[in-house]
Amino acid sequence: MSDAAHWDRRYGEGEENLSWHQESPTVSLGLLDRLEAGDASVLDVGGGVSALAEALLARGTDDVTVLDLSAAAVEALRTKVGADERLTLIAHDLLTWDPPRTYGVWHDRAVLHFLTDDADRDRYRAALDRATAPGSGVVLGVFAPDGPEQCSGLPVRRHDAEELAALLGPGFDLVETRREEHCTPSGAVQPFTWIAARRR
Ligand SMILES: C[S@@+](CC[C@H](N)C(=O)[O-])C[C@H]1O[C@@H](n2cnc3c(N)ncnc32)[C@H](O)[C@@H]1O
């Protein structure tokens, strides 16, 4: 699943043609508000060229990190946002990344669902544990049980809110769950499950 070339090719097609493209990260921002994240530092894993980083910077968050497997995505985001010392960009595979610090919020829209293999999910969970601290928020968004079986041509594991909460386990308090019907640029509807939680 950690195929950087696949993602580089997808980002080469142009942002507006990507099925996951959205003009505004409305659900993400709403869940950050529910977590009362304020100006807490945010790590967006698999952030691609999402508008979330720009939206956070515009809201005054002065510590935003976007990590993505695709160097093409990271460069496209760098070009889009422009020089901003408040933004850290990291081109790396999340599953082999050793977080150098902790963050106020771990945000993931549509990366976790590619992890169909239990060993990869364990790696994801280990990175999340290292990148968060007691009090950190976690926002996860993945395809819902009635969502598509594939994303970007790759198989996905679909989740309901209970499964996402179980992945985090008893060390996290669930703050909110949401269902979103994402409308792709071509007009398809993709149901998402979201949760917001806080580490104890
Ligand atoms: C469906 S896209 C979602 C992008 C972004 N979160 C958004 O909402 O626009 C999935 C993203 O995850 C990235 N990705 C896939 N596997 C990854 C991995 N192992 N480590 C880091 N990023 C990964 C891809 O490059 C891509 O940018």
C-alpha cells in the first residue's frame, strides 16, 4: 500500500480531478472545534494537497505539519501555500516514520482506510501513540461501511464509528462521531465515518 509512485501519478493528474478533492475541509474544522483545539499544533497525516493546512494557517494556527508519502503532493502543497514558517512539510511513509515530537492534534482524512493489513494498522497505531500525548486530540475520517470498496483504485477497509473508537482503545475518550456524504468532483457520493477523540 505504501506505493509513493502510485500517489505521485495521481497528484500529477491535477488536484481538481482527485476523487477526494474538497474545496473546504468543513468536517475536519468542525471536529477540531468540537475538540476545542484552538491554536493547538496539528499534524495532518496523508494530508496531500488538502485545503486543511491553509485553513488552519488562516485561522491563526502557528504550528501545522503535513506528512505525505507522495513527494509530488508535498511539493504541490508547498507551491500552493507559499513560504510560511508556520508550516512543516514532510515527505515520508507514515508507517516507517518516527515522530520527532508530539502534536496537539492528529488528523487523518482517508489514509487509515488503506490499511487493510493488521500489521500496517499496528504500525499506524504506534506512530499515533508516539505523535500524541495525554490531552492530544485525534480526528479520523474513513469510508463508511456503505462507502466504496476502493479509493484511488486501491482496496480499502471500511469502518463504522465503533470500529474507529476500538482502534484507538480505552486510552482515548470519544468526543464526537459524524457521518459525511462526500461528493466527488465527478458527482459520486462517498459516505465517510468520522470520529473525534481525546487521549487520556
Ligand atoms: C485519499 S488521499 C487523501 C488526501 C488528504 N488527506 C485529503 O483529504 O485531501 C490519501 C493520501 O494519503 C497519502 N498516503 C497514502 N499512503 C500513505 C502512507 N503510508 N504514508 C503517508 N501518506 C500516505 C497519499 O499520498 C494521499 O495523499
